[in-house]
Amino acid sequence: MKKYFAFIVVIMLLMASSEAYSQGLPIRDVHGRLQEKTTFEPTRISVEDNRYVGIEPIGYADTVLMRNCAAILRKDLDFSPYFEVVLLDSFFMRHMELTEMTMLGWKRLGSEYLVKMETEFPRDKIQIQYRLYSVESGREIRKKRFNDKKAAYRTLVHKLANDIVKTLTGDESIYLTKIVYIKKIDSTKELIMADYDGYNEEQLTDNGSINISPAASPDGKYVYFTSYMHDVPNLYELSLRDNEVRLIAEQPGINAAAAVSPDGKQIACVLSRDGNSEIYLLNRKGKIEKRLTKSWAIESSPTWSPDGKEIAFTSDRTGSPQIYIMDSEGMNVRRLTFKGGYNDSPQWSPKGDQIIFVHRDGHFHVASIDATGKNFRILTDLGNNENPHFSPDGNHIIFTSNRLGPTEVYTMDLFGNSQRRLTIRGGFSNPLWLPEQD
């Protein structure tokens, strides 16, 4: 079972880079809801070293590639809150006088499932066949082969990990998803896209300006963002297919904080066209359909419920920023947060049951609350933590933190466990988790 002690988390964060985590795995009865970290017991799984089964001799580079594939798979499975990876224990092997690990050996180490990988390099490509075993029975329960170009080996392993999670849980996983965030480059801030684990960075904008507040369309094909590329904060749409940028809103004042409705037909955003920050509904072409809030206060940060019937947002109408919920027509407004004098930047869970947000109590923390207003929790405790956003499966949260000095992108599970750094060198903000594209 994974252990979650504060001093262990601190040590791991101080010692580890974004490469450092390659353990962890959970899943016994995975078709229910994840339980609190004090009661949830993950399924234990092991991944043996990758074996070469080709005919031709291979060089050092291919040997390293095979080793990396096994490490990536362990890290992927560890990332899931359903699994805990059991690593090979050399002391155990010596004690048991084993020269090669056996199914009984894995059972005694506590593994419930075992993955074996066999790799070939046909015509300078990579082909991996994996076999999944029940350790208790020794029975093979899944076998599948994947192949791709060598340069795409990380994607290939992510597909393999997705298949394992699907086999054992029946659920889709997030290993092929992308993340988007803002990166400070000299005096500019540009949009960057990367794999879910921070690898394969790709710069999306290069306009030499300040770009902020990215948001995604439900199909993951478009990113909406606010940019000062023409010296004023206008709202733009960027196509991830061809990087084409299209102007959406250029109302006088601020055009910011876009949030696309679950059906993809409307955009909730913040406009200050009437002199005060209010939340409006636009169609996908940027035409104003309705003004949702009418207050002397500052209204900001809209986020849709998964069913599209409600919108959570921030307002300081009571004197300090708090989270409120209204229906999608702007009616039936109710206050959600009452603890603390500063709660901002809400994000609704894809599961619909929770909202995460930024809570200030001396420092900025990521907090969560049920959509009913119950079960307020603080999920972070080191440094200042901001910009939270859920993963598409609702089991993870991406956010920024300056706990080690520079502001970096981190991830954690929805209970605040397994906090991991994805970036280095600082200057990051506004992370967003994209839905997986078809």
C-alpha cells in the first residue's frame, strides 16, 4: 500500500527531478469511487525488465531504449491512483538464492499482477509485445503487440500502459493526453504543449507577446487564450491541427478567462466592456449571446459543470473573493465557499462531484470542496500553489507551485497524494489538461 507521510513527500520533492518517479500502482475494486487516502488500498503490480527477442545483435543505444521503455511503463502505472508498483529487490533474490525472478518470488514480494515485455527492432522500428499475468494463479490474462517508429517509443509505451489499465479496470486512462501551460521566455509568455508527463515539449505560440489563461474545447482540438499580441487583452482560438490562430473577442477592455461549454457551442468568459469584470456567454464565433452576471463586484474564472447546466465562478460581492455557482442562464446564484477570506480560480471535476480552487491562508493552497458545499479540504501544504486543473478522468490535478523556489508545474491525485514535478528552471503558469483527441 502506498504510504503518504509529509516528511517523505518533502524529501522526495527535494531529491527528485521530473524523471525521478518510477514506482507505484493500485487497483482492487476499481469500479467504485476512489476512497480517502487513509482507506484506499491500491493493486500491486510489477514490471520485469524488457527482454530482446530479435535475431540480429543490437547496440548500446537500443539496449538503453529497451531499459527506458520498462522505466516509462513503471512510471505510467505508478501515476495511476489505482496501482502500486512493486520493484525487484536484489536483497530478496540473494536471500532466496534466486538467479532469476520467479512467479513465486513476485508473490512473496506482494505483487498481484506481473508484466513481461519482449522487444524487437524490425526494419529499424520498435515492436513490443507485453504479457500480463495474475501472480496468484500464474495465468496469462492478456497479450498484445505494439509497434511504431523508434522515435515514438514513449507514445508506444503509453499505449501499452493504457491497455493494461483498461484490461484491469475497464476504464480509459490518460497516458496519451497532452498538457498545455504558459512558459516565460525572456520577456514573453508563450503557450507550450507537452505529453502528460512533461516530455516532448512543443511551442504553440511565438508572437513575442504575453499569452495567458489557456482553455480547451471539449474535443481537445482547440485552445482558447488571452493575448496582448496587439497590445490589448483579446481572446483568441488556436487550432492544434495546424496552429492557426483566430480572433474570437475584441471587446473594449478585458477579454479573458474563457471556458467552453461541454457541448462545445458556447464560451463563458470575462469581459469588462461596461467598465466592470462580468461573465458573459459567447458563441464559438465570439458573438455575445448573454450577460450572466450584473454586479458592482469583480466576477471572474467561470467553469462549467460536466452536464452544462451550471457555472461556478469567483466573485468578491461580499468583500473578498469566494466561489459561487449559478445556472447556465445566470440565475439561482448560491455561495459555495465560506472558509477563509480568499477563494479563487474554481475548476469543476469531470465527474461533477467536486470543485477545486485556490485558497489563501498565509500561503496559496489548492483546495477542494464538494459541489454541495461540503467536505472542504486543503490538498497542498508547501509553498504557494495555484492554477489547479483536473485531468480528463478526474483522478488527477495539475497545478503550479514555487515550493522549491522557481514556479514549476506539478501533478497530484485528487486527494493531494503523489505530488510530482513536471518542469524545471521555473517561469511556468496556467497549466491545462487537454482531453484526448480522437
